Amino acid sequence: MTAAPLEELIAVFRAMTESDNTEQEVSGWDEGAASSRESVAVVDHDANGWHLDVSIPLDRLVEAAGVLDREEFAFDTITGVDWIAAGDMEVVYDFFHPGRFLRVVLRVRVRREQPEVPTILHVFPGAGWHERETHDFFGIRFSGHPDLSPLLLPEDADYHPLRKDFTGVA
Amino acid sequence: MKKNALKEIVTGFASLLTGMRITLAQFFKPPVTVNYPRQSLKMPARYRGHITFVRDQETGKSLCIACKSCQKACPSDCIVVEGVKREGEKRKSVTDFKLDFTKCSLCGSCVEVCPVDALEFSKHYNLASTNKEKFVVIDLVKDLEKRGK
Amino acid sequence: MLHKEQITNHSTDGHNETFVLNLGPQHPATHGVLRVKMTMDGEYITRAEPVCGYIHRMHEKMGENRTWAQFLPNTSRIDYLSAMHYTHAFVGAVERAARIEVPPRAEFVRVITSELNRISSHLVWFGAYLLDLGGFTPLLYAFDDRERILDLLEGLTGARLTYCYYRFGGLCNDVDEDFINGTRDFVHYMRPRLKMYRALVTDNIIFRKRLENIGIIDAEMCRKYGATGPVIRGAGTPYDVRRLEPYSVYDAFDFDIPHYPEGDCMARYLVRMEEIEQSLRILEQAVAKLPDGPHIGKVPRMIKPPAGDYTYAVEAARGRMMVRIVSDGKEIPYRVKLRTPSFANLSLFEEASRGMLLTDALALMGSLDLVIPDIDR
Amino acid sequence: MSIPEPFRLASFVVGIMAFVGLNAAYLVWVERKGAGRFQRRPGPTEVGYAGLLQPIADAVKLMTKQVIVPPGADATLFRLAPVLIMTPAMMCFTVLPFGETLTATDINLGLLMIFALGSINVMAIMLGGWSSRNKYAIISSARVVSQNVAYEIPMLLTVVTMLMVTGSANLNQIVQQQAGAFWNWNLFNLAANPLMPVTFVIFFICMLAETNRAPFDMAEAESELVAGAFTEYAGMGFGVFFMAEYANIVVGCSLATVLFFGGWQSPIGVLPGVWWFLLKLYLLIFTVVWIRWTFPRTQFYGLLNLSWKILIPVSLATVVSTAAVMKVF
């Protein structure tokens, strides 16, 4: 296994996030939470469940996924979170390493009105279905995704049930 | 290569005969099934059927104090409890306890949360009906009265 | 054996007449309501696109409109064949978030029940897989064995599938002697049965011919798709959450992670069959080491995990099951994300099945051990 | 013979039809009961004693159901297929020697006639599948044709071997040659063909494949093709295919009895021959059931590989070895 130690990963991600840190406006409830104090944070696995938490700028997301791919991480899942009070949508990417005890989380934030995130499907094809699901539930568009038709919702669904302002289907 | 192929035919055929020997041995053993509904099994003590009132051995009444903890704990909103405080009694007593069994997932939160252990699981598992109405309302108070008789 | 090259030759000879075959949503091989839209060239699959969502119940939304404890019954209903693991993942996430201590006895019982559940789940898969391959009898033998596990768990938890047995900080109720003795007996009963399965099924030439070199999924594909459980272990990567991301008291036991480098259906089959053996080993040790003590720790009446997000992963019967919860410090979850193994395992089907024969594609699909509610949630 | 020929034939026609009908009905019962025992469960128990009336109940159920012709299907061929599968199966029974004198027509080419009629079976399933206008059914028909073509060859090669050994295509004569104790049966006639047991195994495998029985039930393959060629058939249309399957098994097993197990010859001299014939026949049928409930289904190309790469060369070897033995001795 050629995977770099955690420090190297941290350094790589620091370099990525520092370039345009200005846009990473953290808002909402989680100001005190460890995960968003820094853009690259080392997290205690026992306390939260992962080791490295990276808030990545939108335009470096695919690159960051590429770094993880090179380090032979496996794709875990995508979680959308609707921060309606802050007017944000968060997309959380989980990765695990099939050979080591190492979990990495990537986060991006987009405005609720324009939820558009680049797809990482070309790096991790497995993300395709997870992105489709996140699109179903949150209406977050994954630009570059070839097929965002509903996966779990009915094929004519035009609602996004996990948005906090969703009130039900008539 | 040729030899391997021949060996495969022989071992393959042998494996088929082994399989047939095993099933034949099973053929002469008795069935393991229970001939339901002619026979049925006794449910274990912890079996979770629909909930029912524990009957107070002395009074023959329910222990329920209508505190509504179960109603609040229920994940599926399928319990409705009403009670009154009668004169001369310290606690409220239950007047109405209705379970919507069509929504119940038999999780047992209500039984666990009950402060006076007034609820238990029944052991009925043969519930069936052609009519949904039969299970929309299971009246625990009436049920207890019926058992009293 | 037919290789993909042959198939591409086959479809470029000028007669590109394909047709669409709808496998499901009601079809004997899909074990539930999964639909696979297959574009076929004769009996060869040019594209097989799974269409899911037929039993989507939006468990994640349900998580957002009830208290943490009220979500517990839902966790048994996602993958109803390995309900214990799913409850474990959710309970573990909340315990991690709210910093709830679990007494050692409860952790040991969690391991015992989880492993029993894993065996029962693998037995269903074994039977159903044989059914897919046209062998009916092993299904009923496997169900006979599984029935013993279900009887044990029913005696303990009161339910046969949707156990809802774990609580934050421990268990719903303590184990009794009957259960412990029953588990011990079961371990002794099961070992000769596994030997019988080996002679009846594993060594059978027809069976081997149907699985060997069929449906190859390599480690790289597993990694890219996030396929876990027996699928990734059948591709040669010994990835097991119990070993690599230890949770509960799994590091107290001595067990192997079976893995095979071939990546074919047979490898996945062998991984599962050996996992049953390993689970029996864990059961033996756990029953012997079971400590005394309370079955539930100190838990606040109303659980309000501090704001933040937390994950907890377990090794379910089908692979990595992870729960990611987001709390805003209230008694109702802000977000519950269920990362289910079948979803990721099925997502590679389209790529893995390209160019296969219908028969073999169904052997491949069966070897992924799909539980449809686990995909659709 | 005191019975006049027309009456004799008429009674045979009625008898064969009853025999086929009862066999089909009660072999279903045997199959279900057998499957139950193999799987440690009781099998049918509710209708009649030990479920003995179950086949009748099933037949009544099937007959009361509507025979639906799917829209867009070729109605004529769709209806013709069940007829076409049942008739040849019935006709095969006319030459089978059930007992020493119990043969409808004792013709010299009985063996060939059975094979000629047996081949029509494929046509019928193909027609049924093709005319159903159902993708599963069409895949199934394609499979059936290639399967049957592949298995006719080794089957006929084993029959050629048997013709060389017996020197006759008259089934009654073949049986008569095997009189006496069981070592006189063709199965043990190693002097004429040293590979005789292998010949029998090949014959038996081919018989399973020709009748589309598990583990070669590609045509039905319920976990892949739903019900294969029969997917669109309802009611008695399906019932006839079902009956024909069992009728074909009876024919196949009868033929095996005649060719290899001495037909109605009693190895110890007690009981009339017909009972011995039926005993041997049903033991073979039990084996067929036993095999079905033991093995998974073969792969489709595994099945073809088995035929072209193993069975045909081996059966050719038996032909050659028999010829060599004939030439030398």
C-alpha cells in the first residue's frame, strides 16, 4: 500500500483550502463544532467517527476526491444537509480506507438558492448513485452528472423531501 | 490438460453422487415443520403481540394511571389514552385506551416507558380479519372487562 | 467460459438487433421489488440498468420528525434480515454523540446477537441463492437452521425479524440462561451442518461450474463503488469494519477475515460460508467470556446529543453500514443518513454485468446479496 | 387372442389415455410428496388422505380457469402447441411393452418410432414459446431448440449402441433377450459392450435433458425466465404442458427400463411381468425426482458443453467399443 501518512494528507488539503479561503463563510448553528473551526481539522475517531475533516472549496472538490482516489481511499457515501436558517446546503462526502484505519470527510457548502456542486462521478463512479439520491432528496444539482433522474423517488417527482421546508406531496 | 478434464469428469460425477446420498439420507428423516394451523407453537414469554392491560389481581381493574407517557413515547402515534380523577382516589384512572393496531410496529416503547407497569404484550399471533376496521381500534379497556368475565 | 471480447465481436457483426427485457419489479430472481432494465443482444446483456425505489419509505425523513428513541423501530426495518446490525449502528452513533457509556455485558450481548443475526442472514442468502440457481432443497435446509436462530432471538427479544433490541446505553432486557445455553447448543449443531452444505452444495460440480470465473468484480471496482462486505472480501481486500474500524468489543475476540482474491461469484460464496464459521467462533468466545453486570447504563430520560455530526459504522451482513447523524442539540434529529451496503453493492451491477449472459448476470446479482428495502430505504 | 382386434385397440386407446392422465396427475403428487420428504416437510396433506386428492383438485382448478390468448399472439399456433406436445407423447405408449402380451402394437421399428415421435416435443415447446409473443418465452424456445438438438445426438448414439448389442428395434424382442436373472439385463451385458453402465448414464442424462427436467430445465428456468415457454399459458393450456412433461418422463423411463433393465422380465420369477415393469419404471422415475430436488440448474452453455464436449465423444467411444467387440468376437 502506497498510502501517505495522515500528515501528508493534511498538508495536501491545507494547500488546497488555503488558496481561496475567503469564500468559506461559516455560518449557522455549528460555529462551535470542531468540524468547521478550521477548513482542515483532525478529528478524534472515538468522538465523531472519522479522522480528517476537510471543508473544501467548491472548485477544488473534484481535485480533492482525486487525491483521495490516488491514496486508494474507497468511496463511502454522500450526505446532504439543509441548513435552512443559514440559507445553505451542505454536502458531506465520506471516504474510508480499505486497508487502514483512516476515515476522511470532505464538505462543501452552497447557497440554498443555487445548490450546484460538481460531480465526482468521474473519479469515483460509485458516487453517481449517491449524487442522484442527494439530488432526489435535496434538489442539489451535480453539474456534469449524466443522469440526475429520480433514483428512489417516483420518476415524475419534482419535490425534494429532505429539504426542511418540504411540507408533503399534495 | 486432457488428464485434468478427465479428472474433473470423475470428481464431478462423484460430487453429484455425494449430493444425492445426502438428500436421500434426509428423505428418511422425519419432517421438521409444524403443521400449522393444526398444530401451533407456544409463544415465548417475551413475545411481542399487541399490547394489553395488566390485570390487577385484587381489583380486576387496570393499573393504568392515564399519565399518557405511552402516548408520547409511541413512534407511530397509535395510542390514545384518556383518564379521569375519581373522588377519593389518589391517582387518575383510565377511562379510554385505544390502540390503532394498523399503525403499531410492536416496538414496545409504550411497555418500557410505563411508570406503573400497566401494559404487557399479549401472546395473540393469530390475528386475521377481512376487515381493516377490526384493528383500527383495539379498545384495551373493553378488552380487560371482557377478560374479567 | 465466455469472455467479454467474444461478446463484443458478437455484437459488432452487423446485426445489432437488441431488445429490452424488463426483469421485475415482479420477478423471481430479484427477491423483492427491484426492476432491472436489461438491453439484451440475444442472451447477452449490453446494458443492465437497475431501477429502484419501488419500496422507498423515506426512513431518513422519518428520522427528522421523531425523537432519537422513536427512530429505533425504523432501524430494524431497513434491512430486515440483519436488523441487529442496523440498530447497532444507529444506537452507536447516538451513544457516541451523547457520550453514553455502555456496560460491558451489554456490549457482549450485542456481539452475540449481532453474530447470530449475521449467521441467520447468511443462511437466508445461501438458500435464496441456491433458489436463484435452481436448487430448491438447500433453501429449506438453511431455513431449518435459521429457524433455530430465530427461535433463540424470539425468546430473547420477542420478535423474529424486527428485533428492536438495543437501547441507547445498553439493551432492552437482559439475557437469560436459556438463551446462553441455546446459543452454545446452536454452535455445536451448526458445525456439522456446514460440513453437510459443503458436500451437498460447495463441492457440487454443477454449482461450481455456475459460479467459478463468473461475475468477476475486482478490488479496484469495489473501492470506486464503495462496495463492502463479502463483495470486497471476495475481491481479495480483507476489509471488515469489525477489524479495521473496531467498534463495540470486537477487538476482544479472535477471528479471521475470510477473503479470496478471485473476485468471482464463488469467492463471494466462500467468503459468506466461512463467515458463518467465524461467527460461530466469535459466539463461542463471547458466550464463554460474557461478564456480569447491568444490561443498560446510565441514560438521560430525554436524549439531546450536543450539536455536531457523528458517524458510526458497523459490519452488517451485507457490508459496511454507516449512520451519520446531525444533531442541533434538540431531542429530534436534524438529519439521519443511512449508508446502506446493498445500495453501494448494487450500484456496480451495471458495470459488472456488461456483456454477460442473462443466466450469469443473475448468478452475479444473487451473489451481491441484495435486500431491496436496504437499497430503497 | 379371443378379443377381436378393433376392441383390443379401442381398449388400449382408452387404457393408454387413462394411464397417461393418471400418471401425470399422480406423478405430480409423487413429485410434491417426494420434494417434501427430501426437504424435511410433509408435502401435500390437506386434500384427501395424505393429499391424495390434491391432483384432482389441481386438475379441476386448472380446467375451470380461462385459457387466455395474449393480445398479439398467434392464436392458432398458441392453441396448437399444447395439442402438438401431448399427441406424440401419447403415441409413444402404443409401442411400449408393458408386459409379455401387453403391447398395443408390436411393431418391428418400435424404438425408432419412439425417437421419431419424441423429436416433435421440441417443435411444440418452440411453437408455444414463439407464438406467445413474450420475450421470456422466446428466449426459452431458443434455448429448448439448441438444447434438444445437442442432446438428440448422444441419445441416438447410445441407441445405436443398443441396436448393435441387441440387433433389433423391436422393443418386445429386446426385452425377451434379457430373460432370466438380473445379470442378463443389458445394463450388465459387459461382454457385448464394456462401457455399458456409461452408456446407461449417458442415456439417462440425455433423457433428462430431452424432457427438460432439472437440472436441465432451461426451458422453464423459473428464477430466470419466470416460466419460460409456458409463461403466457393459463389454465389447462399450462396443464397440458405439465401433463406432457410427465408423460415424456414416463416414456423415457420406460425406454430405459426396456433397453437396460430387462423390461417386464422378472429377475426371480414371481409376479406377472407387468408389475416388474412398473416397479422398475417407478424406481427410475423416483430417481428423476430425486435428482431434481438435489441439484441446482446447469448453466445454459454448461449444458451445451456437457453435450458436445463430453457426452458425444464418450458415446462415440461406446459405439466404437461395441463395434470392436462385435468384430473381434
